[in-house]
Amino acid sequence: MKVKEEFVIREVAGENIVVSTDAKAVNFSGMLVLNGTGTFLFNLMQKDVSVDYLVDELMKKYEVDEKSARLDCLAFVNKLKEKNILE
């Protein structure tokens, strides 16, 4: 899975926000504000990656257990799917 190329992170007032660079992205309603973990995962997803890869990278970066990392990754991926941000 990979983030669609028209979605990028912009820093606004010290917060990382996902925005669309494509005026046709009418399905993207609201805004998505990312914390540090979300920003880290979003950046990894600029290329096609698996959930297992995201889990491994999250465990390395934040020294969390696999169960917690997997739950966080799945919740994040589901949010991106809900917002139609993934290819």
C-alpha cells in the first residue's frame, strides 16, 4: 500500500497536516492532523510498503512491542483508507 501522490504533508502552525495537491480530490473531506508517529508512518508510505514493514520500522524507531506497533499501524492505515488517501 502506498499514499497517493497527490497527498502531502504541510506544516501549518507547528502541526503536520495532510493536504491534497489535486483539486479533483473531492472525496477528501476535513483535514488530517498527524502526530509524530503518524508523520513517520506517512513518510514511509511514500513508497509501496506492507503493514509488516510499517510494524518493524515503528518497533525500531519507538522501541515498542509488536502488538502495540501492529495495532497502531492498522489503526493508521484504516484511517488513511477511510479518507481515500491510499492507492
